[in-house]
Amino acid sequence: MKRLLLIFIFAALCGACKETLPDFPEVGEPYAVTSGPHDHFLANYFGLNAWSPDGRYLAVLETDVNGRLAVEGEEATIALVDLKDGNKLIPIAKTPCWNFQEATMFHWLPWEDGACIYNDCRYGKFVSVIYNWKTGAERVIPYPVSAVSADGLQAVSINYARLRLCRPDYGYAGSGQDPLREQVWPENDGLYLVNLRTGEGRLILSIKDAQPLMPAINGPDGFAYFCHTVFSKNAKKIFFLARTVEDLDKQVAQFGIVRVWDTASFTIDTDGGNLRRCFPDGWRGSHFNWLDDETLTVTARWDGGGCWSHTVFKVGDEANVRHLAPGIMDWDGHCIFSPDGKFISSEGYWNKDGYRSWVLLRLEDEALISLGRFYVPDDYKEQYSRCDLHARWRPDGSQLAFNSVHEGSRQVYLRDVKWK
């Protein structure tokens, strides 16, 4: 309550300059577009578009799994919510390559009506499938996708089997890739750039090549990996996280979960050049979103301290990081720019009372408004199957979509947004 009070006071103090600042939009109340008896959630990661190019369909996953990870071969259904036909659910495919955080990394492909891409397992291998749900035509790409460029022509691929070892809530079960478990710094694994027209991919950065800029780990029992990739708007740069885990097997044996790892945030050109660290040692990094071709918002441990913060910076000028709303936004949230680039939406993790907070920040003066609080029942607090809100904007800015369990089951919600 104290934090929300500070938010409203801060916004009120900025009212004097209202005539020169963009107005906050009116954000409507949430309404569900999926329902039981099954659980549903958006088919990709936070910040990623889930609406079809014509805005009619919303891509979701359907599952009955809850309170645990999916096991090898356990499929989820990919479905489309028809927003113009009473939210009718249209199943289009099934896949065993999914999790509760990034779903199946579904992307719409703008170069063909009805075309999309999602991750799957074919012939015992993790792959991605370009599928036209209207015609039934499909083409298998021999790499799972972690990010897809806005024009739908390129993708970034990472090792989801390796990810399953240290962050099971983001990896895939099974032997669809070689996790290279015995190699701390593999030379033949890392970031792959994939041509989605031809299906050809090439390693643009190995984990071994990034080692000099990554946090140190102690001895041969450590583990290093890449995750969380996203293209810049013009697809000339990639943001990603590089992490090192100490004593992987010991942590899993002792806690059942990896608790100790360190993170470095990076950008790299898509040709593999110009690798840059975003922050100094100790800052870490967590959630992120591109504003344009150079500017990012990233939540990080500010100045290496104990509190998370929301930051904005430009590639090439990483030393001048802007700390947003210090003392108010000092928490780790899923930060995303509004389509006009003037606001940041961010929603975080549940507090001691079980509520998640969601705010909207105006970049120009760092004023904020609350977008509500959402309750998390105990059934949805298990680490690997938790339900984060994972909001994302409709590309035209007219809606926000998110996952939530505040009404008792995991479902997909929309909020209408009216700009003044």
C-alpha cells in the first residue's frame, strides 16, 4: 500500500506539466477470453505479439498439467481464440516442446496469410515448424526458435536441452538436443542465426567465445549457458542473457532447484560481431524489451546492489544507464514499451500476501499509475509451473493481453486500452 501511495503522489506532483506530457491511457478492466475446464495461457513469452496480423486471433496453449513440469512427450494444444466469434477456441496443433514461461515460442509470420512458427519435436529432434493453419501446409526447420525477427525471415536458436538442466521452467524435456552436460564452456553451442526461408543456421557466438566477458564460476562443476534472446526492431542486433551456474548437480541434489547463478546481459550484431556487455560486473540482468534499433529497457541489479531496478540505455552508450523511478520501481518486473514508446508496462512477482502488482510508467517524467493487483492461489506458486502475468501490447496499442490465475484457474485475459 505504501508503494502504491507513493506512485499516486508522484503522478500528482507531475500534474503541473500535464499540458506538455502524453496523457496516460484509460486501461479497462480485465476480461477472460479463455475458460475451463482446461488451463490456458499465451503461446509465447512476455512482450511478444500473440495477435494475428489482422487482429482477429489470439494464440494460446491449452493444458491440464498443473503444479509440475511437463514430462517428455507430454503435449500441449496450440489453439487460436477467435475474438470476432465469441472467443471460440480453434485447436491447430499439438507440441511436446513447451513450458509455462515461454510456452512454445509461437510467432506469427507476416509474409503469408495464416502462417506461424512454433517449436516441436520431430524424428526425435527439437525443431520448429512453419505452419499455415488455414491451408495445412507445413515446413520443418531443423532448429527450435528462441526469437524471430519482425519480418519473419530470421530466428535465433539456443539449446533447450541444456536449458532444461539448469532452468527447467524454460527448457524442454527429452533428448531432442545434446545438452553437452560435461562441457562447462562448449565451443559448439551458443547462439545460432537461422534463415527461415532456407532452414539453414550457423553458430554466430559460442559459449566458449563469450567466456572472457561472462561471470566467473568455480571449477569443473559449473555450467554456462545462453537464454532469453530478442531481436532489435530492425533485426540487426540481438539482446540475450549469458549465465553461469555453480555446482549444478550439488544444487539440484540439495535443493531440487538451481538457486545460485550469475548473469551478464549482452547485445551482439546478427553477423556475430560487436559483442557488448550491457552492465558492469555484479549488475546482473533479468527482463528486457527493445524500444527501437538501439534502445533497451532491462531490469537489473542497479550498481551491483541488492535491489532490482528498471533501467533504460542505448547500445554503445552502456555507461549512461538511466535508473527509472528510483525508490519506487526498484523491483524485478516484466518491462515492455508501449507501441508509441512513451510508456513502460511492468508487472512483477507476488508479495507476501500473494498479490502481483502491475504499473504503467510514463518515460518522460517517470510518473506512474497502478494497473491493479492480481491474486495468486497457492496451487499456482510452484516454481516451475507458476503463472506470471507476462503482459504484452497489441501492436496497435488498443489492448493488453496477459495470463492470470486470480479467478482460480490459469486463463488468458484482455484489457481494452483507450488513448486520449
